[in-house]
Amino acid sequence: MDHSKKDSNTKRLIRVSRRNVIKGLGAASALTASGLVPGAMRYAQAQSSAPIKIGFQAHLTGIGAAYGRWYQRTTLAAVKLINDTGGIGGRPIELVTEDDGTDPKRGAEVVEKFATEHKVDFVFGTLFSHVVVGSAPTAGQLKMPYFVVSEGYHVASGKLNRYVFQPGITDVRSQVISMAPWVAGNLGKKVAMIFPDYAFGHDHRDFFTKAIAAQGGEAIKHIPVPATETSYTRYFAQIPAETEVIYHVMVGPGVLTFVKEMGEHFGSKRPQIFGFIDSLEAVDMASPGLEFLDGTYFWEAFPRYAQKDQSAFDKFYRQAVGVNENGAAVDDPKDVSTYSHMFGCWETLYVIKAAVEQSGYRSATPKDKAALIESVEAMTDFAESNEHPQGAKKFNGQLHQVFAHQSISKVEGGRLNVVHRTAIEDGMYEPEADYRTQSL
Amino acid sequence: MTGATPRRDWLLHLAVIALLFGVQFVLPAYHYSNVSKIMVMASFAIGYNILIGYTGLLSLGHAMFFAAGLYGAGLTVHHLGFDPLSGFLAGLLAALCLSVAIGLVALRTAGVSFMIVTLMFAQAGYLLTLYFGEFTRGDEGFVLKENLLRVVVGDTGFNLIDPAARYNLALLLFTVCLLGSLVLVRSAVGRVLIAVRENEQRTAMLGYNAFLYKLLALVISGTMSGAAGATYALLFTYVGATFAAIQYSILPLLWVLLGGAGTTLGPLLGTLLMFYLVDVSSGQTSSYMLLVGAALIILVLWAPKGILGTLREKRIPWLP
């Protein structure tokens, strides 16, 4: 609760009224004239100093709250930094946050509220796939550029519309297929998959099964776990004896029980285990019962623990967001972040910044929005930088989807150490859609 | 209910409908869309109210009927290329068949058992929407493409997602449900349902087949909820498993209790108030559900019959 209070205070602090901006610009001009402020710290002398309003669709309550809280912190940190260093094209960001309760119906209402009540320029930040899919039609109908940070295979599948982009985080299909070569080459070829029995799990099942087969391996058993399950022992019993690798991905409140019961089931004699960090995002690796994970492997998008070869960009990003070298909050080492996902908010805001500046976007007119969308679609490469601390990326304007490096980490002594980093190309696939053919 | 003059009932209900028709010309865009959605969800609540308010059966599984309509319409339009009207009828039929089947089984129980049985059926329905993920995309759901939602009338046509079409079709659904519920509760059948609610044994002793009347109430209630679900899919273009989950069984209960169970206009009032309570309070604090909870506790303590139920008791005895 302390954090949400602090976050809302920060939110208030960074909401900038037109009057304050004008005052600020006046003061900035005086300081600039006196030579006291370095150039990068000034708002550029833009024709309009009105804020760019960005609607942040946040999961502050509901099943996505643990992620939502960290998405909010990352977003606030990025917005503060952008505003402190000159804003977007000389205009500060005014962030308007609305909670969607991690509900698709409310999500659509929130997008509508952003468009018609708050009159924002763009909406961004949605994580859970069902909220993205529930909200996207409204964004399309209202012609509202909608930047999601979800990792679902919904944008790239072509099922949404031209106004929806995912430029800050790779989709699950890309993540999954990029893992297969390393898993087959290093852990084993006979894989038993255990996954939640809904869309997210089905994406893992379908894409990994094909990807491992392409590596000469085989998914010898699919074990779907119903969403309402609270005990997992009977599912572990279904894992065939000849299994070389267990591939697991689990989300939700049952995750700790899942891992604990997996440990109890296998004891010290177990196959190799490979999982997705989604299972343990925001969970302390030192939690009781997780000792069993020592020696197992995880996919990570952005390594939670600062590595020996940590980049200067990661260092910068951690400091700005307030995350320590173990991936927890600086002011509360027990408050573990969702490090493999939340960087997407940071990077997406910088993509929006670049798109506004490149397209000459000024206001929420159909012409400016069209120019902005075409500008994002024309993007191809993002270099590793403070703006893209997770690493270099390739953006596919046809799919509205970004592709990135992924990491595989081994649990050693209660921390995750990176053992392999994929090439961006490992996660690329043949496009199934082209949003550019849709009218604006 | 005594001393009610039918004309006064009808005037009130027609005035509410006329008001809803009229406000569309002055509502700002955001609220225009909200009221469209509220009318659809209020239709769901009206269906729920027929069961809890007039027949005294508390179901904890009405999300399954809403979802039957939602998926009945959504899947047929999305996968089979049905036109919107056929899709709506498919949704209606799905909810009708489901409510008959569920009624035949669940109505063998009563009270708490009925609540548990309906809850379990609804949970099974929810899991089915996930199980058939190949068609439903499970929790993620799917979007109905705009080009599938075009309705052709003679030489012209319109799209269901056009805001004006959406508002007036939602109003049409609401009008049918509201006036249908008024006709029902004012009819001889409605009187028997109320008798079942008040004293089932005595009603049976008077020669009425209470089971059949309860089944009828459940079928009307479930079908109306399904009509709301089908309309939601077609007007708001999203179909997902969330609508089959437990919270969409609890929400109509809350809406009806807030507005007044056993009052025909209570569901609309409850849905409207709850929507704006969440909308306004969530803009102020992330603990908005606490405010919603506090509002419900106040309601239970000081107006246990809901807003219109209390008004009927104290001021307007003719309110249906």
C-alpha cells in the first residue's frame, strides 16, 4: 500500500498543468539565456508546449496487480526521465492512469474513457492478453493508437487492428521458438510440457511443440493444468519415465505450490527442468520451497540479477526505476520486480517518443495519427541504449511486433545466472499478417 | 403491489424508456457509450431479477447463461459466418436450451443446494470455454471483425458498432426485457411465481405445479441473460471466457440487490449506480473496491430491500 501511495504521489507530481508548463518554460528560457542549464535539459522551443497526454491502462487491481504495480513504477520512472530531459519534441508527457481491474470489459471502457473523457493522444501499457484483446476493438473503432506491453501472440497474429502495436516486448511465439535450439542441444530432446490450460499455455504448447520437432526433438507429453487447479501432484505423475526435459510455464496464485510440489514429487532424481520466468515473476528466489529449483533453467527476457557483464544501460535503467542488483526494489529488498516484462513499458514510451518526433505529430487529428502510425510501421531497428536497455531489437512494421534477444539463466545458489543469450533471428518467424493493408 | 393501477405502471416504464431514448441526444461520447453498455448489462440483471426477485431462487451461476448467449452469437458469427441476426438467434437458442437443461437438474434442489449446484454448473461452463480453446481462444477470447457485423436493410445498411446503432439496439433489447418483465410480473403467471417465492408449499397445495413454474422462471431468466450476452458480443465485438467466470455471476446479484430485488426498475438502477460508483471511485483511488464494499454494507444495514424496494415500502407502494 505504501508503494501505491507513493506512486500516486509521484503521478500527481508529474502531472503538469498547462500553466505550470508555461511557467516552467519561462523559467527555463531565463536559465538558458543565463547559460545555467545544459542544452539536453531544456524543453526544445517547440511551437506547442502543451503536454502530450498518454493514457496508461494499468492493472492496479485484479489478477494482474503484482505486474501492474511494477509496470506503473517503470512507467513513472521513464516519464520522469523523459520530462527531465526535454520531453517529447519539447513537450512534457502528462500521464493519465486508469485502473482496468485486469478485466477485458473494463479495459475497453478505460480505453474509451481515455479517448473521449481524458482526450489523450495515445494509450499504452496493457499487459494481460485478455484485456488487450478486449480493449483493442475499442481502440480501433476510436482510432486511438494503442501500444501494448503484453507479450501475447495477439498483435502479431493479425487478429487485432492497425491501431495496436507491441514495440517494447517480444511475443510469446518468438520467445518460445528461440528457446528450442538450446533446449534440444543442451538439456535433451524428449520434452514433457506442463502448462496452464488456456490461451497463453496453448501458445506455448503449439509453438514449442513445432519448434522442438524442428530441432529433431519431440514433445512426448502435453499436460494441461486447468486454470482453477490448486494442487499439482497428480499432473506430475503423468510425466513419462523417459522424459529428458520438463518444460513448465505456470502463472497465477498457484505458482509457489506448483514448484514446491514439483520438488516433492521428484526429490533429488529428476530430469532437466526448463521453465519460463513468468512462473516466478515478482517471487523471491529465496522463498522457502524453491531450493529445489537449484540447477534448473529459466527463460528470461531481461536478466533479473545483474550479471558480471552487466551493460551500462541495464545499470542506468535499474537505477532510474529503483531496482537493486538482485532485481528487487532498492527501498525494500523483499519486493521483487517483474524484471522480464516491465522494461517493455520503458522501451515502449521511448518508441512513442521517437514516433512523435519523427512523424511531426502535434495533436490528435486523424492526419497526425495516421502519420504517427506510418512512422512506427516504418521503424526497423532499435539499438541497445538507455532507451532500449534490454538490448537491440528488430521491429516488423507489417506485424506491429518487435523481436529481441532472449536469455536462458541457470539457478545457482538462489540467483539466476545467464548461460545463453539468443540471437534476435532465433525468435523470428514467417509473418502471418500485414496490418499496413488496413485503412486508417 | 396492492392498489396498483396498471396505467401508472406503464407510464412510469415508458417514461424511463423515453428518457433513455432522449438522453442519447445530449450525452457526451463517453457516457453515451457507457449507457449503451449499461442497458445491455441491465437486461442481464432484469433476467436475473426474475429468478431472485420474483421467484425467490438465488442462482450463483448466471454467468453461464450470459456466456451461452455470448458464445452462441460470437462463435457462429466468427466461425460459421452467420449474419448478426442469425447469430443473435443462435445465442438466444443456446441460452434457452441451456436453461432448460440446467433447470431440469438444478431445480431438484433448493436454497443453498440450488446456489451450489448453479455455481458448479457455471464453473463447468467456464472451464469448457477454456477447454475448447481452439475455437474460443480461451481466456484471451476473440474479436468479431467489423465487416461481419454489417446489417443490410433493403438498399441500405448499417454497422452494429456504429455508436448510434449500438445505443438504439441496446435500448431495444432493454425495452423488450423491461416491458417483458413488467408484463410477466403483472400476469397471472407472475402472481404464481411470487406465490412460490413467498410460500412454495402453500402454492403447491393450491394446485399449482411449483416445479413447472420455477422451471419457466429459470428458462425466461436464463434466456433473457443469454439475449444480453448475445447482444454484448455483437455490439461490443469481444467474446472471452471472463464473461463465463464467477464474477459475472456475482455482478448481476449485486446490481439487483442494490437497485431492489423484486422491482422491475431495480436492475437498471443498480447497474447504473454500480457502474458509475466504480468508474468515479477508480479514478480517485486504487482501493475503489473498498468503497463499493462499503456502499453494499450501508445498503444491507439501512436498505436491505435495495433502493427501489425501500422506496416501495416507504413511499411508492404501487411500484412493480
